[in-house]
Amino acid sequence: MHRIIGFDTETFYHKSKKGGGFSITQMGDYAYLHSPRFDNYLITVADESETWAGHPRDFNWSSLDDNTLVSHNEHFDSGVYERQVELGIAPIIHPKDWFCTANMSAYLCNRRSLEEAAKFLLDVVLDKHARAKANGKTADQIKAEGWWDEMVRYGRRDAVTTRELWVKHGDKWPEFERALARQTSRQGKRGIQIDVSKLVDYIKTAHTMLKDCEATLPWIAEGHAPTSPKAIAERCRASGIPSPPVKAHEGEEAFDEWEALYAPRFEWVANVAKRRSINLFLGSLETIKERLTPEGILQFRLKYFGAHTGRWSGDGGVNMQNPRKEPLYRDDKGYLINEPDRLKEIDKTQNEGKPLPGFVTASLDLRSIFIPRPGKKMIVSDLSQIEPRVLAWVTGNQELLDMMASGQSPYEAFARQQMGWTGGDMKKQDKDRYALSKAQVLGLGYQCAWEKFIKLAWDQARCDVTKDDPEFVAVLNEDGEPILNKDGTPKMVSGYGTFSRKCVKEFRANNPKIVALWKHLDKAYRDSVLDGEFSVELPSGRSLYYRKVAREWVKHFDEEKGGWRNRLCVRAEAIKNGRLMRVPFYGGMLTENMVQAIVRDVFGFHCLELDRNFGDGTVLFTAHDEAVNEVDQSVSAKDVQDVMSQCPEWLKGCPLTAEAKEVPHYLK
């Protein structure tokens, strides 16, 4: 008789803030599972009538054959089992399937931990004290201290709860989603080949760059650490600017905005940004090196349904969802190059196929260390400008859809429709205007304000929308007339952001359907405060949920008045930066979430089709709307592109296109 069996493993771990820790989070799957310290001292299984708990060597493994296994972290538990097979402790088993209830609960309610999923879906409170107490304890130590029975009860309870989650809610998890979760887990276990010699060279160069950059920070000579909050706060006060947001509280994005706003005006802020970029880059390199297999393979984790929209997110220390796009460039003085004019010159030479400018003495491209295995080739494919295409489809901008269907990119179509472009191939004939169009299409459709648009324009299109801003501009009243000082002269303020403000204003005036969508979603969301839950039905059939909607006071920085202020807004639960948080939503952000959720479903469809057409394991990993594929020599880029260009039936009328190219290593 077929059974559903909960399966859980307990292994030795030691989390330490002082270093020397031993956990899968700190080390990655391969290094942890293959360490001499690895010990799977307990497994627990549970079916509808009984549970079993004990050491893996004592278990009747054949009892799992032809049955459905469920684990709350199948990637880890199946990895532990596979290691036991390698060690000769467990035999090869043949379950009917092995599902992950952590992935299931992430899909159903944005909760991944067993404790949170059990509370939300089963109204069961789990006591995780035993697991916390096991930190740094071997099985022998737990037994000697007299609480082994408590550990066994804890394991049994986890297996029983995992099974109950599946029995009561598994039918709500569609097969399409199960397949995506299964594919995601397999990608991480298979891993990707690394160019080890290049990796080692990059680490050496980045170390030198970091040391040179830190020497430029004014407070280093005073004996402070590079990231000293006290030293940075004092420098902010002296410069007359607010201290940077605390990333742990306000999020990474708020810190990025602070850097973008003040780096152009203060050299020391620019150097803080440089130091941060180098340090993050170096940390990624060193983490990769520590986690390699003897064959130079990097195993990794991607988190299925890791974002509120359903998109994947990075996990386990190496963020394969967002590997750095742009290389780090070092100049002839040994410093990081991040100035817009010099980066633009570098981009120009690269686009024209010319050597790097003479002031560049090193180029560190993180993506170039990811290479195909021997005998295989790599084809990188992505959905071309998918978000603006979907936004036009959602808002019914038929003129723009028709122009894109005729072969024009969304950026050129937008420029013809709203920027007065009447020439030929805009990307070739007017690169600056093309970049501006791209920046507006990618940034302004989601209600982006002028301050944020400055950063987005540069990040998305290398477009500096501040370069022609006047130093000062007159302050105008509501009638557009200058406000005068007491002496009769016009009152003047900084002209920084003048053109960005103009772009935002014109975009909103020219795109009433997009603005109407913002307003519609914003009103519906705010009205849902009464019920506490808001949902958006997607064309694929799934829904995007916002739970525990409520009006709350939050802090924000008031640029005009200066300083942090409290603001009443409507917040809801959402996954942000890998955590379930209270997030303030508004019409533009809800629009962005809806579009990205639709794009995620389209892309998921393509990922499964790629594996179906070219074999399991074709998709090495994904990064947003891009699939990095490893294929046989007989598969061409066109073959991959054809699969990626298919449009799901539920998105009929949206002019999807894809690009695919064979590459020697991963490219942006």
C-alpha cells in the first residue's frame, strides 16, 4: 500500500559568532557533508500510524521504496541521505517521489521555516528549543547530558508535522510549481564548473584593491575601522548630511539610495561606496573558493519562491540569482573605477570591440569564472525586455504592442511613441537617446520618483540624467512664477535633479493607462485594510497575496525639510531581503510586483521546457529572466532561442522574444 512518509534528519552543527563554526550555512553543502566532522546521528520517519527514530545504520531503508517522502528542506535531507549512501551507511532507495514542504509552504503562505509554516497552516506551535540546545553538541554529549530522549521527541515531532503539512495542503501546490521546485534543487546539487586559476588571481588582485581603497578614508588615519559607525556619523555631521540608514533595519536598498544621493557630492562617500563594492566582490570570490569540490565544481542553492512575487532568490552564501553584472575595473593608481564618465568610456570601447582604455589596469569579471564542463558548451538565454512587454500587455497599450510585434524593441517603440524619434535604428544612430528611453521604460513604469530615477537610470542604462542639470534653479510658485527674496532677487535652490523631475512628470502625463493601474491597485490595496488581506489574480491562474494589511507609522527621510520623519502608510507581509517583513506598498510597487510575478511564471514555463527539450540538467541556474544552460555540442543557440521565444497560451498577444548565444563562459 502506498504511504506518505515524513522524513527528517538531525546532524551535528556548531554556529559560532567567533569563527570556527561548522554548519551548512557557513560552509555550503559539499564542504559540510564531506567534512570529517559531519555526523547524521538521528533520522526520524513518520507515516499515518507510527514513527521511527534512530541512527541511519539501524533503519530499514527498504520501507521507503515506492512511497512518497516529504521533508521540510528536501534539498538538505536528501543530500544527507546521499552522503550516507557514499559512506556505505545507507543503501540506494527508490521512493515514488520526494517533496519539500518548505517549498510548498513558501508558495502557499510565504513562510519557509517549519515553525512558521506549522503555525500558519496547521495552527500548531512547535518547540524548537531542542534544536537550538544541540548547537555544538555531538550525539554522545547529548546522551551524557541526559536529554537524548528530548532530542528524539523533537525529531519525531518534526517528521509528523512535515507529513501533516503535506497531507492537509499538498493538493494546493500545483504540479507546475512542484516541477519548478524539483528543478531548482537539482540545479544546486549538480553545480557549475569554475575556472579555478582565474578565481585565485582575482582574489589576490581584489585584496590589494581593498587595502588601497581603505587608505583613502579620512578616519583610517585616526585609528578607526573602515566601517566605524561613529566615524561615519561624525563625517556626516561635518558634511551636513544625514547618517546612512542602518541596513539591518531599513534594508540594503535604503543604503544604496543614500550612497547614490551623496556620492556625487562628497568624495569620502564615493570612497565608502568603492570600499563596499570591493569588499562584497572579494567576499563572493572567497566564499566560492571555500566551497569547491575537488573537481572545481561549485554546488549552490537557489531558493524556490524566495521572493514575494514567486521569483527565485539566492541562498546558502553564494547568490547565483544575482552575480555581479559589471566587472570591477582598477585604474592606473590602483583604485576602483566607479565614476560615470570613465565607466561610460569603458562601456563604449567594449561595445565597439576595442581594447580597454589605457587608464584601466585590471578587469575582474566575476561571471567569467563560470565555465562549461569539458565536452559541453554554454548557451546563455534570456527573455528580451520582458517586463516592459508585459506591462504594455497588462495596460492594453496596443500601439506599443504592435510596434514591438513588428520587431522594434520596447525602448525604440517608446521613443517613437513618446520621445519624437523618427529615425532608423535608434540604438545605432543615437545611443544617448536610446539609453534615456531605456532608463525611462525600465524605471518610470513603477511610479519611480525623481531621486530614485537618477540611480536607476545609471544602473539600468548607464544614463547620467544629471549631467546637464544647472547648478541653481529658481523656486516657482503654483502659477509657475519665481518666488522672490526680500531684496527682489529670485529665490534659488540646487538644480540637482532638474532633468530627472522633468522625465518623471512627462512620463506620467503621457502614460495615463499606467497611472490608472497604479491608482486602481493602490485603492484596492488600501481598501483591503478592512479585511486584512489583498490579492491580485495573475493570468497564469495563481494569485499574488498580501497578508496582514494594516495602516502603520514608518520612518522616512524628508529631503526637503531634512531629517527623518514619521509617515502613515499601509503595510503588509512580504518577503524582502530573504526575510518575511512588514513592507509599505503603493500603486507603483504593486504594479511592479504584478508584472514581475507574471514574468516569473513565463520564465518558469521556459525553464521546464528547456530541460524537457534538451535533457535534465540543461538549465545550470537562473538569474532573474536569464537561463544559463549547459548543453551537448549538437545543440545550437537558435535551438535554445526557439524554446525561449514560445508564448504560453495564457499570455496570448504579448510579443515575447528571446536571445541566446553560445559563450566560452558566463556573460552578462
